[in-house]
Amino acid sequence: MPDLISLDTMYMRRALQLAACGAGSTSPNPMVGAVIVHDGRIIGEGYHIRAGEPHAEVNAINSVKEHDRPLLPESTIYVTLEPCSHYGKTPPCCDLIISKGIKRVVIGSVDSNVCVNGGGIARMKAAGIDVTVGVLEAECLRLNGAFFAAHEKQRPYITLKWAQTLNGFIDVVRDGGSALRISTPVSSAAVHKLRAWHDAILVGTRTALLDNPSLNLRHWTGRQPLRLVIDRGGVLPSTLALFDGSSGTVVYTSTVINGKFGKNVEQVVLDFTVDVPSQILSHLHSLKVNSLLVEGGSILLQSFIDSSLWDTIRVEVNETLCIPDGVPAPSLPASLESCIKRCGKNRIYLFGK
């Protein structure tokens, strides 16, 4: 028979699987999964589907069949994140757990939101519930990196992304024309999946002018991210795809030009004599944007690296493509932990601090 520790790990892993089903739809809330177990049998499970809707614990309890409801006081509930103890758009989950008479709660990680931060654990313990904390904690923390960055660092979780040739170039040198094709159809779809997991996407002036990107989801499903572009001198024409009004767009500029853009476009003034990335992150934090994908170009990406303002770096390398000259890829910081994945014919390097 497996011991209690291995059982806790097994059911928490299931709760993590459920939590990940909410990727791309729960922000600014965290992804949370919950599993209710009685005598080795799962009698209920659920996850937080989207922001503003019931939390994972509520969905798990509501999923319990009528004939199993009497078993709740003898059951254990596994939750990837500490049950909330405050009133937001929904009532406190810890109060629901207490009211159902559940006697044991296993938690993956503590909620660092100042409105919770141990309050749910304390309230359940005071009610006589046996609370275990820290099961698969590293995985639970990693799952909600964006949520924790927002509450602990007061900034979004930052992913830097680019694709490069085998010999380290991200594009040919050009004043117009088509960009160098580095990604494959498979890896392009993966990029759109990455976009779906982020609240906002940022590009620089030159990328907007040369590539005219839409920065939306076309090869994946999910809500459209907030589109961000830096336009210090106000040189970007209103005819670009970014300004088509199909989704929200923010233009970071030095001077607002009244009447230049149509609907869904906001102009935000920055002081370009001081640290620009920090100003952008501060503005996004005020909007409750918890995750940011920086897609380029090279100068913009390098500015985030040099300021150590990043959490994950994703580099796609086309191992079959070399060019004699071009736009150099950003320089990676030293001492990075990395893992390697295959995506079609290309190789993906993921770097984390």
C-alpha cells in the first residue's frame, strides 16, 4: 500500500493537471485545481475556469454526486493554492470547506496575495481542520508564476521570445521586404499558444514598421492579448494592423497625437530619458496585466535582458538555416538554467532564472 505522502503527491499532481486547464482564461486570478478524495476514490474535482467565475474548490464540491455528499466530512480536498479567505467576486473558499465539514485539506502553495497570505490556512486550522501545506510546492509555484510575480514583484511575469538561425541571426538586414522565415508551421502554432497564455504582447517601433504584425491569435484559441507597441517619435501610421480596432492596443510614446488612432487604441506617455521597460511594467501592473510576452526586436529584447527584467526566455533555433550576415540575436545572460524541446524541425531552448 502506498503511504500518505505518496498518495498526497499523486492527488496533488491530478489537481495540477486540472489547474492547467484554466491556462489563458483565469488572469488576473491564478490557475487552481482541486480534487476531493474519500477512501482512495476521487468523488469530486474541478478547476478555476475563468476570472469572475467560481473557484476550483467550489467547482470540485459542486461536482460531488448527491449520493456521495454525506462522505465529504470524511474526505480530503487537495488544492494547488491556498483557499481564499476574503470576499472578491466570490465568497471565501475556506468558509465553504469549513461549512461542508471536510476534515483534511492538502495545499500545494501558500497564496501570497496580501488579502490571503496564510489567512485561509489559519481560518481552517482554527476550525479544527487538519491542514498540510507544501505538497508539490515547486510545481504549484511554477504553474502560477504570473500570479506570484504580480503580487510579490508588482510587475507582470515576463517571457522574452525570439527565433534565430543556427549562426545567431534573427533576421536579414532590411529596410522593407519580407522577414526571414525561421519558424516552421508547427513552431508558429506553438507561438500562438504562447500568446494565448499571456495577457499582453510587446514589440518595438521597427518591428511594427517592417513586419506589420497583428499580434493576435490566429493559430490557437483563447482570448486576444492586449497589444503593446513602443512609438517614441509617433512615426507609426494608423493603417498598421495593430490599430485595426479588433482588440485593445496601447502605444507607448513621448507625445500624444490627438485623433490619430481609432477605437481600442490608447496612447501612454513615457519618459524616454529613463528606464523604459520599468515604466511599461509599472503601467501594466496598474492594469492588472499579470503576464507579458516580449516578441522583439533585438534592441527591445536586449533592454529587458540588460535590466534583468525577465522570468523566462524562449529561443527557437532553426538548425538547418544559416545566413552570411543579418540582425544579431540578443545576447543571453550568463549562468542560465535551460531545457531543450523539439518543435517540428526546430529546437526550442527555454531559459529560466
